[in-house]
Amino acid sequence: MYKSILLPIDLSEIERARMMIDLARKLAGKDTRIRLLNIVVDIPAFVAAQVPNEVITTAMSTARETLEGLIGAASIKADAEVRSGKPGSTILTSADECGADLIIIGSHKPGLQDYFLGSTAARVVRHAQCSVLVMR
């Protein structure tokens, strides 16, 4: 059984998030820690200077509320975490910090440059220090 499972959640794909949570529940043991993570993507500095701070704060707050809603709806014991940054590296950092031994990540429909996996999922698969399960 896994001791710590990290679920990077893309809030634009809530149905996939529910499937990921259900899978994590099936793979989890009695003492498994599950962490839902959402990343608010950094915006370039020249744009950030023109955007009021409340916009970013509100986006992070809304993301946390959505994650907590997913946890409540699934009736699981889990932590919700919202970070800002680049998705691939932020997922890897969070996995290292929480001691994840499994990352369950979704993959979108690929474009030409990332045909087999989404670019974030591909980066996580290549660089993670733990097992990675990719859901399509």
C-alpha cells in the first residue's frame, strides 16, 4: 500500500479529478495520506505588474475552496494545497516535500509537441522520484 499519494488537480477537468480521487481511495491504505494539489500558473512579471493582487489571491482562494469541495463530496480524509508556479516543477517539489510514493496525474489530449502525454504529465513522469500513474 502507498503511504502518501499526491493528486495534482486541473480544476478545468473536474470529472477527471473525481475519477483520480476515486482511484486514490482504492489504492490507499488505512493510514495513507492523500494530498490534492492545484497550481495557479505564474503570470509573466510584466503582466503581473498590471494585475491587481486581489485577482491572484482570489484565484488561489477559489481553487482551495474547490479542492475542499471535492474532498467533502468524496468523503475522504485528504489535504488541499494550492501553490503558484510552473506546474511540472511545482508538482515535483510538492511530491518531494510530502514524501509522496505515488503521483496520480491526468493527461489531456495531446498536441504535436507532446503527442503521447501532456507536457506537464511527461515532465512529471520523467523526473519524479516516485511512481507515477497517468490517467487519460
